[in-house]
Amino acid sequence: MPSAFLRTMMLLAFAAIATPAGAQRTVVIDRGAYTPAVSPDGSTIAVGIAGRIWLLPIGGGAARQLTSGHGWDHHPAWSPDGRRLAYVHDTPVGSEIVLHTFDTGTSRTLYGRPPTTEAGSRSWGVVYSFGRMAFHPTDGRLYFVDFRSGIHSVDPTDGRPPRDLLPGSGIRPGRPGISERSSFAFSPDGRSLVVERDTTGLWSHLHLTPLDSTRFTQLTRVDTAKRTHVQWHPDGSSLVYLELKGGRESLARLSTTTGEARRIELGAFADRELALHPDGAHAVLVAGRRLFLVRLETGAMSAIPFRAQLRLPARARADLVITNARLFDGTGAKVIEGATVAVRDGRVLTVTSGRYRGNSTARVIDARGRFLMPGLVESHNHLSPPGIFSQARVPQMGITSVFDPGSAAAETMNLRDAIEHGMLEGPRIYTSGPTLGGAEDRARALTIANLTDPADARMLVRELARMGVDAIKAYAFLKPEVLAAVVRAAHAVGLPVIGDLIATPWSRALDAGIDGFVHLMDHKWRFVAHEVPAASEGPWAVVAPDSALMNTFFANVAARGAMFDPTVIASSQYSRADSFAVALRRAEDGHGDGRDTTAAHRSAMRARTIADMLRTMHRHGVRWVAGTDDNASALFEELAIYEAIGIPNATILQTATLNAARWLKRDDFGTVQPGKRADLILVDGDPLTRIRDLRNVVLVVQRGRVVHER
């Protein structure tokens, strides 16, 4: 039996999917395709849409829903005869490989097990193990990527446990090895295997081996390109795959005999996926979460439009009245005693003082004098799937929105859409998509590196904007001229740019118009300005918070309206506010001296310097947002650290409300005002006196609907 915790997660994650008696609503989806597979006769595409597997005519049109139930389905694989379809089915309590038989219309589980946290992080939640799948052309077995232990296979007829495809081959998690995103393919005769091996976390290369051997031949050179979605062409002597380099994606065809590759550029990164058509002349592409048919010889593409019609339980009305509340509206105004907030159609209609005396048909909630405020926003939370099901808990804590500054774009947007449709519980998600890095940015997941041409950078920003990102994140080694091009292109389409920069001095980034910076990590301050040399006497030696340099820099930040995401939790190396407070008191009480090299002393000095940085920022009027670069629950520790430093509590609350909206250049949330999105929390206590009272959330409202109440 699953644990009580996981059972609770399951109930929360799928509360919106359960089918109660009563009215239903219809949601029509025409974007959000992923992991396509073409049937052996070339007539049908099996594709993931909104956590289900759908069947779609090759020419497009109405999609037919194949799978349903409580889960997230992906990576369909057709049997060679087209009579069966396997797919991966993830739930909060495990991952399964399911086989559907078309002749009987039945499905059964071939293999399954609980998820793991071994390769995950606290922010991502559990890791789901199974990725790409393929039937062997001749032996009838189904092969699949298992992130924890390489490539395995199951026989759909015997029910025995999976067996290792290449024992002792060294294909294992880690570097070099494979990941849950790796692809592989069998030759048409079934005698050879090609595998995408990810050697750095960013670059990947193709390796070939006969199935009767563990001897690998590397087919592609070690360079700064990522090769994905490899498939064997029906001619048996060439491979087709996608290649990403310098922000551009290409369709590549490689001869397995000569090693020569032919490439057709498809355009700027659009998170493309590839499924080869059995005619050998075409392939199905996902680009920007839409479907296309592409000719292999020319790269010419035609759209495959689709309509996936989902039936979901009817939602409660997004109308509400909360009365008799102490209202902190987030604008900077004083608390309104005895306030009444009326909500209609998911937005704040009116804010008045005094008890509610109307006759509205909306639900009326008596706050009983409790503290009402905007929903909290976690502004630095990497949601890289498969943290799908862990998001159900986030609104329960009062966090109604999160921003992911560095994500697998399409996967995160698909999760965002599922939450918006009401298929899954979770916060409103904002994302930058992948971070944009320069020539030296390597070995970094979720980063598009090698951007050295300003024209390429502009093209990439425009494509990310078309995909629907909410911001652009510039990464460490972008050169000044490329960063300037990124900023201009982003601002032209209304997107803010935030930077985690090294190669471009921060003062120069301000001159280029950057909107914000992330991290107060000690090693970053060497890059504030041209005149700052490399630190030789410790990380803070040349960038003291009270120096003229830093005061000038922060004054400039405030004057230009730029902001910060300090991530003190990550930067201070403390995961709890009380530990940070102890270290800060130790430093400010004068314990230790300049010769003290103990870990405790270094920790205390780091805490004091970060505290002084935030105090200097606050003194100059620099605004910042509350983010953790960790997990959503750490937000409360981040806010408590600000309180320990001495930042006024009203200012602290704004870092997780109004400032988050400003960070994203949005005006539709972050405060409780008429016309704003009705994301509200009711707190038992007074966060203006004790910030930890934010943990005492008794009511959470998202877009006018109560999603948590106790």
C-alpha cells in the first residue's frame, strides 16, 4: 500500500479530474502535443496531449482519446504489426508501462514500480523512471529507457521481470550514460542498436553497437551539439535525428557506413520532437507544442492541425465574498480593518470597509477578523518535470503562483496548461523556458549554450516568445553584445530579461536595460563592474556591502527600476531561518577574528555579508522578489530570513506578492484591487508582526475559487 502521504497527494492531484454526478464542461485543446509516434502503416499518429494518449489521422483533425484515468501518459510505441500500443503511465504513487490491444480494446500493465528520489531534487519532487520505448522489429519484446539502470526489455507475453538489454555495457545513469530523456533505435533487421548517450548533461552523442556485443562505436564527434530523437531510417544504412547547436535546431541524416551527415536547419529552438514516418520520406515533428509533417529531403513543413476535446467536471462558480477581514492589499497602503472583498468571475470586483450587507448569490465567508492578503508567489522554483504531481500541495500552503527561471519549456507549459484547465491541482505557473548561455556555458541542463551571434540570439528570443514564455533568462557566459541583443529583442515583444551573469559585468547589463538579477552568491559579486578584480583575499574582499562601489551599483539598480532575486536560502547555504539567524548573531556579536578559518566562522561571515547586502538594497530602495532555488515550502524560510535581517514585514510580504508581478512585468495579480486576479489567502495570525504566521493558512482562493479550507 502507498504511504498516507502519497495517498493524500493522489487525492489532491486528481480532485479536479474525479467525475462527480452533475454537469460537465468541455475543453478543446489545439496545442500541447508531445512524444509522437507514427503507426506502422503511416495512417495514424499516437501522441500525448494534456496527460493522455490520443490517436490522430496523419493529416490532422479531430483526435480520439485513447487513455484516461488518474495519471500522466507519454512515450507511446507501436508494435510492428500496429495491433498494440505501449505507453508510460505515471501517477503520484508509481510509474507503469501499459500495453493497449486494439483488437480487444483492453489495456494491461506490463511492468511498474514506485518512483524514486535518488536522481531528483527537493524542488522537482520524485523522479519517474521510464522514458523512450520501442518494440524490437523481430523478437516481439518491448524495450524502454529506465533512468536508474539503462535500457531494459519486457516480453508482453510471458509476464517475467524486465531484463537488461546490454549487461556490463556501462550504459547507466550519470555521466557518461543515459537519462530519462535519452533516445535509442533498432536497425530494421533488429541486429544493431543506436543510443543517444548524454556525456555532459547538455551535449549528447550517438553510439552504435551490435546487439550481440557490448562494443560501442561513437558515430558523432564530441562537440557542442545535442543530438536527440534518433531513429533508424527504413533503408537500414542511415539515422535520422534532431540536432541543437547554438540555439538552432536542425534535421540531420547520418550515414552509418561513411559517417557523413546532412543537415537541414529548421529554425530557432522550439523544443522539437521527431517521429519518423514509415515511408522514409517524411517525419512528424512537434515544434512549439504543435504538430507538423516534414519532408526529409527538403525540410519543407506543413501543419498537422488537431483538436482534442476533453470532458471535465464542471467547476464551481468563481464568485465569492469575504467579509470581516483585516486586509493587507499589497499596494503599500495600511491594513483595512473590517474589510469586505467581493469576487466575480475570478477577479476582484470591489474592496470596501465594513461588514457585507448585500444579497449576492455568491458564497459569503466570514473571515472573523483574520488576515487577508494576496496569494504568495515563489519566484525561483525549478519545476522541471516530472514534478507534475508534487504541485498539488503548493496551493495548500498559500502559494498560488510560481515562476520557473529555467525549465524544459514544452513540458513545463504542458503542466501549466493542465493546471489551468483544471485537470491537475497546482499553482499558476510562469516560466522563462531554457536559459540562454554563451560559448563557455556547458554541462548545464536546461541551457541553450553557444550563443555568440546577436542575430541568433534575437531569433531565439522571438521563438521563445511565440512558444509562450513569460520572461527570458540570460545565463553566465553571454557576452555583452549578445546580452544587449537579447534584451532588445525581449523588450520588443514585452518580455522582461533576468540575468545570472558572469561574462557581462552587472553594471554593463544595467546599461543594456536588463530587468533583474538572480542570486546573492558570494562568487558572483566579482562581476558587478569592470573595475572589480578577481577576489584574492576571499570572496568578499573587494565587494564589501558598504563600499562605494556597491552603494553606487545599488543606487543605479533602484534608479533604473531593476530588481533582484537574492535566493538567500541557496546563497547562504542555510536551509532554515533559525540557523541563519544564529550565524548572523554570531557574526554581529564579533565572535572570531580575521584569522579564524573554521567553517562556523566562514558561515557567519557569509550570513553577515548577505544581511548587509539586503540592508543596503533596502536602504537604496531596490525591490526584490522572494525565491528559493529550492522547493516551494522553503519560501517561508526565505521570508523568515528577511525578518531576521531586519527588513520590515510589510516590505517582506511585498517580495512575495506585488514585487513578483512587477518582476514579470504583469499587472493582473500581486495585489487585492478591483480587476486583479482573485488569488487570496486568509491567515490566522498577523504576518506584519510575525512572518511565520504565514504558515497558518486557513483559506486559499485561486481565481475566485476556494481550493483549500480548514
